[in-house]
Amino acid sequence: MTSGGQIGLSAQDLRALGATVTDVLCVIDREAGGQANLEAEGLKLHPLFTMSELQQAAAE
């Protein structure tokens, strides 16, 4: 995930259909502002990994 734009749009679509969307899951958070963008939409991000974690693991 980069900016979280598509996740935000999908959450809006689901909410328009009556779903309650509060949390989202992604595999890799690229740490490029997406988490803040999602928080502004009322969404809590749960990444499996962050880019900095992967870079640190690659350096070891």
C-alpha cells in the first residue's frame, strides 16, 4: 500500500452499501502517507509488514 487511495475508495463504496468498515489489512505498508490518509477516513491500518521492517531484514 502506498497512499491508501484505492482502499479508501473501496471502503466508501462498501459503506454506501451499508457495511461497517473500520479496519483494513495490507501485506506491505510502503510508509508513504497511506496510514494517515486512512486514519482521516476513519480506518485503522493493520500491515503485515512495513517497508522499513523489510529493509532492515534485508540488511541483516
